[in-house]
Amino acid sequence: MLGIAVCGTGNWGKNLVRNFASQADARLKYVCDLDEHVRQTMARLYSDSVVTDSFERALADPEVDAVAIAADAPHHYRLGKMALEAGKHAFVEKPLTLCASDSEELIQIAERKKLTLMVGHLLEYHPAVNYMKDMVTKGEINPHYAYFQRVNLGIVRRAENAWWSLAPHDISVACYLFDAEPVRVTASGQSYLQPGIEDVVFASLTFGDGRMAHIHVSWLDPHKMRKVTLVGAKKMVVFDDMSAAEKVRIYDKGADVKHDVDNYADAITMRTGDILIPKVQGGEPLGMECKHFIDSILNSTTPRSDGHDGLRVVRALEAGSRSLALGGVPIDLVTCEPVDTTEQPVLVPTISSGEAVVRSGKA
């Protein structure tokens, strides 16, 4: 059995404590938090565990094999590095760190010490998302683009904007479904409630093969939505996490393009078919995620949301932040610099023929 310590047991961390405490192959050894009130609550609920304000105490115990870190995001790098340097496997909540260089350092330490580093990209363990992933893997849907809606009225953060707070979920799912990292990010947003802290962000991720993902995140919205729409060549799939019984809907809709040899043109025919509501496996995603972390350690396998997966999300978040600061300028993920669009070809429709011509100029 693995000895587990959880650091940071507030709003979200308490759920990690509950799930690790219920795992058959793990023992919750330590619960660490700086808040005395939180520690008192944890001590009543988990009397078999050591409840402490000292993370160092947990790291010094040889019976602790792994730690889960759910402290505030600015502390992820420091606490993650402490855990890895102490020889402990590490589970770090999203985002892995606040800059790509720090994420790269954690990956290097974990690889050098042959330790498991896993990031809490929860939706990669959601049965509905994995149903969509299976459809992509099996070729049942060939995705063109996806769009994500993650909005609500609250909770308003003060230490981070809506982009860093909410978008990691959707960026990780986009990369997971497309099995790729974006090459360009464009983001625009506004700070209506607190100066300098964007409450609403609209972002576009462009991938190397032309696929796109559009992300809308906000904590200033009349609707509570947690929705993913995946549009493919033959089918379209919607995952609505707010739906209690119908998480996934498959739409047999698409557009068929046929070449007309007589008129030397492409004929586009819209096709509408049935709507399928499949039965999707149940279970708490967080419990599946915690079990995956434990299994990865015990079986010496690479976790689905490993450090590299966390790194590509942080890169996209960094690029989005740069784009926000520059008023929506596209940012290249490799250089994290603005993309030069002055000489990009532009499609300009001609009214007479309805065709498009390519002109060189500013997009």
C-alpha cells in the first residue's frame, strides 16, 4: 500500500483527501494545511491520519511514498519541487506551474529520480470525455474543430483571472482529443469586476494540422454551462456536464462535398440524421483520477496527464496571457512571441463570381 500525503485541503483539496482515503491500494498518512480551522475539521474526519501544518514533516517520513498538492497555484512549483527532491511521487493540481520553465524543471527532476509526476487534469478522466476520445481513436468521428463553454456567475477569484482558473480544463481536453499541442493562441478579455483580473476571456487555439478549439470562460455570466462540442466530418458530439442523465449526445450530421466534373465545381450537401444518446459509464472522475495516479506508481507506467501534458497546457496558458496583454494579438507557442500577420495571404471574396482570390497583405 502506498503512503499518501495531501497538501492543501481547502475547497478542492478536501475532495482529494476523501478520494485518496478511500483507495484500496493507498493509505492516507498525512493531511497538511496551514489553516487551523481546516486542520480541526480534517482531524475529526480522518482520525487515523496525521494532521499537521508542516509539509516538511510529511516529506521526512519514509512511509510516505507520494504526495498530492492542492495548494494555491502560485505554490505548485515550490511544493512540487520539494516533494520530488525528497524522493516522493507527486500529483499536482492544475495548472502544473505558472510558467513553462518551472514545469520543465519539475519534469527533469522527476525523470532524473525516476518518479511519477502527474497533473490534475480532471476532465481527462471523465467517462464522457473518454467516450469522445474513443470515438476519435476508433475513427467514428474525424474532428475538424471544438468549442468549449465554461461559464457561471461566480466564484470570483482574486489571485488569478478566469483564463488561468477555468481554461486549463478545456485546454487539456482539446489537446487530449486532438492528441496534439496548439501552435498558436489568440485571446481577448475584459476586467469588469476587478482591475487587471479578466472575468471573461474568449480564446482560440490553432493546431498544426488546421484544427481549432475555441474557449469561452467567465465567472460573470447568467448561465452555468460546462459544455464541449466536437464537430467532425460525418458526426458531431456534445458533452454537457450539467446534464444529469444525458451527458453525451451524438448528432449524425455533416456536410458532404462532391466534385461536379461537368461544372468543375464542388457541390456541398448538408446531411441531417439521428441523434443518439449513448449509455456512458458512471463513476466519480476524481476517484478515477486518484486511482490512475496510484496505479501508475505501482505499475511503473506513465500517467495519462503526466508532466509533459501539464507543460503543454501551461505553454498555452502563457501564450494566452501574452495575447491578452497585447489586446488579442496571436502568439506563437514556440517563441511565445506575436505572430507576424503582415504578409499572410488573405481570402477576399469577389462579388461577381462568388469565388475567392488570394491577395497578399495584412490580415
